[in-house]
Amino acid sequence: AQKVTQAQTEISVVEKEDVTLDCVYETRDTTYYLFWYKQPPSGELVFLIRRNSFDEQNEISGRYSWNFQKSTSSFNFTITASQVVDSAVYFCALKGGNTPLVFGKGTRLSVIA
Amino acid sequence: EPEVTQTPSHQVTQMGQEVILRCVPISNHLYFYWYRQILGQKVEFLVSFYNNEISEKSEIFDDQFSVERPDGSNFTLKIRSTKLEDSAMYFCASSESAGHQPQHFGDGTRLSIL
């Protein structure tokens, strides 16, 4: 069975601090895909990044970076120099080859000015 | 940028009534999905739809739920006889393929059952 664990329920940081959101996953599939979605207070789900199981290269996009480590089944998300607009719930999600997208419970990030 | 649109944004319905939630997926996408998020909880998969039929459904998607693509653009979720526990945010999503392509979500419909 597919499972995603986001152990951090809530994180609060002061603006300009760096923050890392943890994601640990479980799957028996050899081919799978990992995603991060952002859910701002307005409620929509915004796609941030996709990573497939064969690509362990870390990725950076502006202030966002992602660290995929297959050895520890983790796909962590770091926001550098956080801003108030980063305040949201962040979901990590996993999709196997023929299985539905499974979400973690989310981490609520509050960035305080 | 193309987006998934959902209507209405908020639906209030009496318990036992039927409700239809509507979605217009991204036009060149072939796979469609419904998810549910009970307030404060995680997003849960309900059903996936491809080539005019259900390709997968979860335990949540029981006989009171149905999906339909009535024309070339709309994708609907019907709940036949709503219960209080159906109160949730319902998200529609679409993707180009079933595998690695990301699913793009609509803004959701907040369903409140009284």
C-alpha cells in the first residue's frame, strides 16, 4: 500500500527564516512519482513539483528546493528566506504506476512578519 | 495558463437531497478525478475517470456517488442522497496521462449538508 507521512503538523517561523517540510513515503512500486502541493488559505490546491523515482537530483526553483533521497524514502521541501505569502498547508503526495494519488496529512506553515 | 474550473464554489443542501458538482477539466487532458477534503483533514481520492468510464474508485465512492461526462467539456460528481458526513471540500482534477503527469486541481466546491 502507498503511504505518505508528514510528521510535522504545524510549523511557525519568522519571516526570512529557512524552513524544511519533511515527507516520508512508503511504496512497493519501483516506479513512482512524488509531488508537493500548496493549499493557501483560499483553499485551492496548487501544484509545485513532481519528481519520479529514477531521478534523485535535487531541484531548486527560486526560494524553493527539494531533496529527494531514495535511501531514506524522503522527499523534503525547503523554503529559503520565508515570506508571509508562503503561509499555507503543504501536502506531499505519492503516485505509483497504477495507483491513485495518495496525500499526506499536510503541514501547516505559518510565517510571521 | 489553462485551468480546471469548478462550480459552484459553495453549495448548501439539505440532508437527503441530491447534489451535482460540476467541473470543466483542462481541454487537452484525458484523465479526470474527484477528491474530497473534510475540513482540516487530508485530501482523499474518490474516483478516476478515463475514456468515459471509471478507471478506479476508493472505498469512499459507494453507491450514492456517481460520475458522468455528459458532453465534451463537463465532468460531474453526483451524490444521490446526501448525509451530514458528506460535508467537505470536493476537488476536481485532470491530467494529460495517468502516470507521471501532475494532476491539476480546481479551486474546489465547498459542500455543506444541513
